[in-house]
Amino acid sequence: MPFEDHVFPQVIPTPAYVAPGSPAPWHQLEDARRRGLSRDVVARRLRFAGYDFDVQSYPPVPAELKGVVADAEESAITRRSAVLVPLFEEDGETRVILTRRSLDLSHHRGEVALPGGRCDPGESFEDAALRETHEEIGVAPSEVTITGWLSPIVTFASGSAIQPIVGWLDQRPQVTPNAGEVDRIFDVSLADLVADGNFLEQRWRRDTPRPGAGADGSFPIFFYRVPGEVVWGATGRILTELCAVAVGAPWPGERWANA
């Protein structure tokens, strides 16, 4: 169980094999480098790292499908999904909006997520992310300025590709949860996510081989402790990439994808 004595409502399906992972990508950075993460700072670092649409478009094939796939052929991507990474600045710090999925849902109940969902036929990732955000938390597309992307993720069990889209809001928005999908909407600063004690990496191994796993069959899972919640899974990975770029630390994706 991540973060002893931290109380949160979701049930994490921890496998039998769990091993300690690596420290946070930013663990050697002094505290001053982890604060003052304003919109200008974060946007500049995302652009410098190539995650800005003015620099390049998002990769057409998620990184996990490149190279050797464990015990299987490369999987066809049959489903396309998108999530919005909604950012705004307050008191000099960039904050990200998150949701807790309803505990009444049949899948991923109670998990912390970014707003998003399945793309409609012919719909772009950007349009899907904006539409789902409006449906889930009541933020209109006109309130969001789309600037870039983060690395796509594949869920191999369902053959689905999830494309994170980065969007900025000019101020803290008024939000309204969709009662059928969202139990809670909250936000957290990137500075708090990268503070000591709030990040944990574990390495998991399941009975079914996972493409992109290390030589021992294990793969990393990233966790964040936030008030009343734990962020993990796809959302944890997206936030780790975002935070690493925001503070100027190495993004660990390449480190473990080729392990």
C-alpha cells in the first residue's frame, strides 16, 4: 500500500509482486528549483522540451509500441481517447485540475483522473479532450487555450491510445461535476506534487506479460499523495512527465521503457 497511514477512498489493485522503484526524477533538485513554477516557467520548459504545437505535433505512435513487445506482436490501436491536462496559475504557481471518478462506476471507480474520454469517430484529440472536459467538469472549450501535448499512453488490454492534451486557463475556473461520472473536482500545485514525501515509484509485475516491461517483467507505477487522495496509474504517469519537464529534471520514460 503506498503512503502508510494516508487515507483515501479508492481500492488499488496491487499485484502480488511489488518492489521499490527509483526516487523521484527531481529528488536531487534543491527546493528553490521546485517552486515558483509559474505559467511562464512551465510553458517555456514545455516548449523547450518540444511539447508545444508550435514546435512539433504529438507522436503518431505511443512509445510503448516501439521496439520489441514482450511475448506478442505489436498491438493494433483500435480505440482513441484523449484527456485534458487543465493548468492555471494562482499565487505564482501552476496548478492542475483533477477529478475523482464516481464510486458508482463499473470501471476505475474512485480513481483520480484528468478529464477526458473516448474520441467520437472523426474527432480530433483536442476536440475530444475539450468536449469531455465540458461534460465532466463544466469548463467550456472557450475557456481553454490548447498549447501542446504530453506523451501518449497505450492500455494494452483494451488496445486503446490515450493522448494527453495540455490546455491553459487564464484563471481558476468555475467547475460543476457531472454527478454520474465525477464525485469530486480538486486542484493541486505542481510545486506540491514535487515536494519531498509526495511521490513514490513502485515496480509491479503481473502474471500476464506487459509490453515495455523490464528484463524481470516489472514495470513502474507512479504514485502521488494529495490531500484525501492518491494519484496513480495513467494519471500518475502523465503527471510525472509534466512535473519532470516543469522543473527541468530528466523524464524517466526512456529510462524504464528500454530497461
